[in-house]
Amino acid sequence: MKVLIADLPKAQNRDIDYEINLLKDAFADVEPVVYNYDAAKKEEFWALLEEADALLTALIVLDKEMLDHAKKLKLISLTSTGYNFVDVKEATKKNIAVIAVGEYCTNEVADHAMALLLALNRKLKQYVDIVDQQKAWVYKKAGTIHVLKGQKLGIFGLGKIGRAVALRAQAFGIEVVAYDPYLPKQMADDVGVTLVDPEYIMEQCDIISNHMIQTAEVENFFDRDFFGALKKAPMFLNVGRGASVDEDALLWALDTGKISAAGLDVFQDENPDLTQNPFVGRDNVIITPHAAFYSAESVALCQKISVENIIYYLKGEYEKVNRIVNGVRQ
């Protein structure tokens, strides 16, 4: 039985021996295969995929072309909560289970969102430059700063992470509203958040934060029309998914002042060329390299859950599997 552990090199930068040992402890006949994916060498990956019974990955785009080479594959176990890189319909047609991690980094992502919010609001990027580069000791050089207490945060997507952000923001005296058409009102009430429509957020909020699950429905949700309708030049945070944001529209919003500042942990391209990225080097933009999920503890937990999902699934213990997105059982 072959388990293919494959991803972009940056996602493979972890203790994979830990995962291999978990698999070997569970199956005497398992053959783990580790592969750093290169899009320029698809045929090489296809050859490995054709022999695999299970695939452990997160960032490889598994479209129909890819899945056509998954001749023996029983499951795709994702080292992430999101599954937007997988053609779930095609996987279901081929009787391949798509399994995501339900939760492993809620606190880390919520903390990261707040770190970006606080750093942008307090203009820390400007102060670092003023002190480190300009050798100046003048607080007003950073520009005008407004107190957070009394500002209004609009959250798009009030799931576990969105609610964790709401609670943190409220501790700073920030009023929180949210748009989430799928969330029961009671769950919003439980964290003191008022559900509103997108138009309310566009008109009333000083800060906007994206925590929506990436689906086709929300692709380029934050587009030119969205940014153009903003009334208060809010701060914009995205620690969700890059595909939710039309980057040309966001760039326009920054250039025209429709957005006052942006904290971005993700781009549409999972491996962006930072030498050509127009968001890099701006005083009012803080970029982190898809790092919101990261802590030593979260990585270890994600590894454990995603490998156990493979083990439980292949043993037929489906009730122990974290989350079978498409419900396929064999």
C-alpha cells in the first residue's frame, strides 16, 4: 500500500518522518513516498499518483487532469481545513474521498488577524522605518492614528475563526458586525455579533476582515464594485483565501484611498513572485507569507489529524475520520 506525501516544497518543510512513523505504526505493509511537487514536472508526479492508494497534500491543484491519473487512489487527505484546490465533484465521480482537517489553527489565525489589525492601526511598519532607517525619534512622522475603541469591524464569514476574531476585537472595545448567510443567528448572538448584509459593512465599518470559506460562490467576492462602494476608507484584512479578492481591484482601492490600509496573509497565487508583486513595499500594506495558521503546536496537530484521517479511513473506521467532505466511503 502506497501513501504519497506530496506538496509544494514550502509546505513540505515539516517533520515528515513523524508522519511516516505514524503510518508505519498503523500498517505493516505501508510504503510512504515523499515528493516535492514541481508544476513543470507534472508527468513525474502523475507516475507517482497512478500508484498511490492515498495522497497527503494541501496546495497541489487536483483538477480533472490530475485526478485522471489517480488510478488506485482511495482518498485525498488534506493538511488544511480548506479544500478549494481539489475538484471535489470529479473526485466524487471517481469514488475518491476528500478529507479535510476540521480544526487545528483557529487561535493562531485569529491572533494573526488581530496582529495585522493592531500593527496597521498603530502604524508599526512606519515606526520601524522611522527608527531603524531614518534614525528619528518623532512619533508624528507616522501620520494620524485613531483609537480602536469605538471603531466598527465587519467580518465576512463568522465561522470558528471569525467568531474567535470577534471576541478578540471586542476586548479592544471594537463593535463587531458580520455577514454570514449560512450561520444561525443564535451563534452570532452567543458572541455578541450582529448579522448584517454586505451593504451595511461597506457603508458603516472602519475595518473589514475576510474569513469566508473559499468556494466558487465567493471567488473575487471583493471586487471593484465592492471596494468602490466603501464609504469610510476602512482597513482591509485577508487571512482567509486569496481567491476571494480581485487583486487588481484591491490595488485600485489602495491607490485611490477607498482602502486606507491592508493586511494580507494570502494571494491568489500560492507561490507569488514577490519581486513583481505591486503590494510589496507599501507603507500601508503588511504582507505575511500565508503564515496565519502557523505555530509549532498547530503544525504538529495538523500532521497528527491528517495522517490519522488516512489511517482511520483505510481501516474502515469512518466515524473517526475528521471530515469527509464529499461523503465517499469504500
